[in-house]
Amino acid sequence: MKDSLFNTEKKRQAAIATFQAGINTPFWQLMTQILKANIKVITKNILNGGEDTTKEQMDRLRDKLRVHKDMINTPDAMIRKLTSSEGEEPNLDPFFTEKELKKERDKVSG
């Protein structure tokens, strides 16, 4: 599937334009607000986990938190991946690599 989605410059440019246009829509603004609200609730649940909370439950909460954060970042991440290194085949995985995640965390904390 990835070969047919972004296998030409024209398709990559169209996808970039679509992501850029989509970020500014009321739909995406609402989705971002919902995801951020969910992130707050999940973070609170992680921080307030009681003695009866199992490791598995905490792991699921952390997984949910990561997925919500990744969802918010997906359009920007895809734009970066589609615009980086014109000669390279773009990495279409919407999730950050370990190196990319460290770089993003450094931006936030730095």
C-alpha cells in the first residue's frame, strides 16, 4: 500500500497539501481539543493510580496516553516525513522513532 500512496512527487506534494489544509479545519481543531482533554484525564489516572491498580492496567493507560499524543502529532509528523530527503523513500509510519521521540522531547523540555 505504501508504494501506491506516496510513490511519486506529485502524490507526495498532494498529501502534504492535504495534511496542511486539514490541520486548519474545524474538524481537526475539535479533534485536537478532544485528544488533549483525554490526555489530561489519562495522565491524571496514571498519576493517581492506587494500590489496587495492576501493572497491566498502568501499562494500558500509558499505551493510551502514547496513542493520543501520537494522534495529535500525526499530521505534522507526516508532513515532516514527506518533505524530508527528497531522494529517500519516505517512512510512512506515523509514530516517532526513538531518535525522533528524543528530539521532540528535547524541544518540549528545552
